[in-house]
Amino acid sequence: MKTYIHNKADKSDKWYLVDATNMPLGRLASQVATILRGKNKPEFTPNVDAGDHVIVVNTDKVVLTGRKMEQKYYRYHTLYVGGLKEIQYKEMLRNKSDKAVFEAVKGMLPKNRIGRQMIKKLRVYKDENHGHEAQKPEKIVLEGKR
């Protein structure tokens, strides 16, 4: 019996629609990263991008548990001297909730060229409006809603 190795010719792309309403940010990001990576499929191969496309809507309604709204910061550097910037997650979720979800999912993907391919299959929107009806996304309910 030979071991099955998944390759690009066997790839079938599906589109999934995820509603982020009342979902903790970390649980949402880990489950979306699992779908993007293809670990929910029996033919998962670590060195092949076998994941599906994911559309995340209603990111304005995502929540953080505990006191993370005040204690957690999003940090980035402008590449200038003394250019370390930090934004409290309370402001980040109020102004750029789509970026907060995108960065959380991106942090849970591999840091290599396959990970860069996988993140291109993620679409994040603040409200319910998205322009991907033509792809006929399948709505899925993730575990861990509050």
C-alpha cells in the first residue's frame, strides 16, 4: 500500500462564509487558519497548500475575553528610528476590526512561502456585505460562540 501525497492537480477550492458575531478573536483566528491550511481535510499534506477560501463577515462584533481590551496592544514598527507604535485593542477593534482579525489569522499560519499563499485566500469584512456571491460560499458555524 502506498502513501497518498496530495498535489496541486488534486486541489479543489471551496469557499466558506464565517460569521464572527460574538466570537472570541483567538478562537475565530485558529479555526479559520485551520481551514486555510487544509487541516480539516483527510488529504492534508504539510508542504502543499490544500486549504480553501474563507470569507469572514461582521468583524465589528468580534469580542475579546477577560481584560484584553485594555491590556492587549497591537505593535508595529515604522522602520524609522524610534518608530515603535502601539495601539490598544479597544481602539483597534473599534476602528480597524477587519485588520485585527486578518493579523490574528496571519499569525497562526506558517511563516514561509506556503503561508503567504494561504493568507491570500482570506477575505475579511467589517459588516455583512461582501462581493463574493458568485463563488457560492458555504456558510459554516465555528465552535466557541459566546
